[in-house]
Amino acid sequence: MPIRLYDSLNRELKPLEAHQKDGVFRFYNCGPTVYAPAHIGNFRTFVVNDVIRRLLELEFGKDKVRHVRNLTDVDDKTIRRARDEGRPLAEVTKQWTDKFHADCAALNCLPPHVEPTATGHIKEQVDMIEVLLRKRHAYRAPDGSVYFRVSSFQEYGELSHLQERELKTGSALAGKPQTADADEKEDGSDFALWKAWKPEDGDVKWPGPDDAAAGRPGWHIECSAMSKKHLGDNIDLHTGGVDLLFPHHENEIAQSECCNGVTFANHWYHSEHLLVDGKKMSKSLGNLYTLDDLKAKGFSPMALRYSLLAGHPRKQLNFTLDGLHAAESALKTLRAYRAALPAQGGTVFVDQPVLEALQDDLNTPGALGALFTAINHHKPAEVSAEHFDRAMFALGFDLQAAESPKAAAPAEVEALAEKRWAAKTAKDFAAADALRKELATAGWSMLDRKDGYSLEPLKK
Ligand SMILES: [Zn+2]
């Protein structure tokens, strides 16, 4: 069964197809801006995209999928962070890139085949802007910046279904504060392809396109340039969070199609927002969780992955700590079930209903439901381990991953645990007992195993 996925452009379910002759499926997914830790709302998108990647591998074959995800390592936010911390831009973005990679690995997300950076593709972006200038889809502003002329692209607004009238009057941007560059633009809806250097940019600048000032690329052009370089002019699937649909993806289409003269992406897919306790995440509400925040509460990254897949990706998902507890116990059930499967034999294939649900517009809650229905109906002895593992691969559940992260305990708790372990191995049981009590006071319990121990937070 082919994978059918909702297409945001045509607003219908469509099968995913590899359109190029080589049969390679070309998949572009907008990546993070590396200036701070990604929060769990960001990770919803990346985990959902990881399931897409896994399904594509199962459908087309591992070597017939090419997955590109960029890193935005130069923009207003990264520059501001570097300036505030008095550090070079590259150092700041390296720190948060490393952190992003570590979090993705903990969530068992497969790395993309290519992970291009905006700063590593300045030439490609400049080249593209020069084509757009030559074709008069772009113009140089008085300050040396370059803007895309939205009125030159008739199809503008098709993805986000904006009315032409709204665009003409610039009211698509209504509600947004008047931007500082309003005087530089011919029209309110035009957007920056190249931003002329300003003093607050510090030493962040590159030579610009023809006639333009030195400066840096706008955010939108990086995805157009990097997908062109690494996937070609026409790609099979472009994805991102719904917050990127307008203006980012709309602008990507305009830039790419005006430059290349062919359809940019054959299929567009957007995953919805994550709410926390029924509210939009925000710093001021204090409900903006990172993976580390959840690890510090004693949850495993795999439980977060499970929680993020528990709701349909095209619907808003309400994240709660109760949901995370439920995810933890669901994973425990899966682990125990997997351990009980026979090494060979077993004729019940639980991956079938799981894959069917996923292939039907990425129905992740349906897939989880089907999985639990299957394991509730069949004794482990009946079930094929190989096929069970295939279902785990599709969902990206690493059942070997630690149940609760040892690293989550604060350093002083770790130190107590080390002391207690030493006392226990030295058979000083009185000291070991006293230390166990100290750990409990700190809110932690220590589980002893043959070859070591693990720490678990006590339930409050
Ligand atoms: Zn993008």
C-alpha cells in the first residue's frame, strides 16, 4: 500500500511518489534555528518527520530515500544571541547544533542524509538571488538590501490560500508590527532575500549579490538554495511545522519557482502545534519544556517520543505530564512483551495494522491503538519478533533505551549514589542504609542491579 499523506497545497490526500527517473525519493524538512535548545513543540515536528522518513525507507528502500534537513545558523536570533553573550556567531551556533543533535539522538530520530547550514551555502544563495534580480523577480532597495517582488509571481499565496486582494493591500501582514524595512520595500508584502549589513550585525557579513551591499541572506532563501543544491529543482516532499506555512514556505515556493522555472515541491505536509496543558507554549507562561526539563523530572526521551506520536500529527496535541506517565508505562508494556517474544516462529505480524495506519495519512494514534489491540489479543508465543521489530522501527521506538535516564539526577544525588554503591560493595550495610535514606530525602530511589545501579525519582 502506498503512503498517502495530506497535501497542504492541493488540500487532499495524495500518494507519495518518487518523481525522478532514478527512483530516489527527495525529502526536504525545514530544520531548527540553532540559538537555544529546541523545545518539545519543535520536537513534535522532528519526530513526526522522522516517522515519515522511516515509512519512506520501508516503502522505497533505504538507499532510495534522500532526506535533507537544514540548520539555520545565521539570522536575527542567532546574531542577537552571539552579541548578547559576546561570543563569535559560529561558536554559539556550534553549541546549539551539538545540543540539537544530542536531543535528536536521544529521541531516536534518524539523522538526515545531508544537513546543510545557511552559512555554508552563501554562494548558492547569492547565485539564486542574482538569477531573481536578472529575471526582475527581485529588486535592490536603497540601503543595498534585495527584496523579492511578490507581485511578479502570480501563484503567490496558493499554499496558504491567501486571497489575492489581501496580498495586494498588504493586509496579509495585518496585525504584524510595521517592520523597520517598510521604507525600503516597493510593497508591504515583499520580503527580504538579502539584508544589507547593519552595525548590530557586528562582523557577520558576506559580499552581496550584484550591486547589493555586503550583508547576509534572508531566512527564506536558504531553504530554496539548499534544497536546489542537495535535491535538485523539483523535490518530492517538503515538510515543516504549520507555523512555517506562511510566510516561510510560501516564500520558498516563490523564490524557487521563479528562479528554476519548474514546480518546487510535489507534495507539502505540515504538522500541527503542540499545546502544553491546553495552552500555547510560551516563556511567560513557564510551560516551555525542553527535553532536559523532562529528563530532570525523571522521564525518558522515549516517553516523550511516544507522547508526541499519541495525537494525530495534523491536529493540535495537548501535552501533559500525565500523558508522559502513561507513555512511560506503555513503553514498559512493550518492553516486557518484546522480551517474551520467541526468537523464531510466531505467525502473527503486528506490523501490518501499524503500517496500515501510518500509511493512511500518518495516523500515529491509530497505529499505537492497533499495536496494543494486537498485543492484547495475541500471546507473545504467537507473534513474530521480526515483524514486531519492524513496527518498532516504523514508530522509532528504541526499547533498549534506558527506561529512565541516569543522567537526570543532579550531581549531588549522583555523588550520594556513588558513595552508597561503594559502601554496599564494601559490605558496609549500615552506611549504605543511611545513604539510601539521604537519597530518599533528596527525592530519589536507587535500584541495585548485579553490575551497577540506576536512579529513579520518587513519585510525589
Ligand atoms: Zn525552510
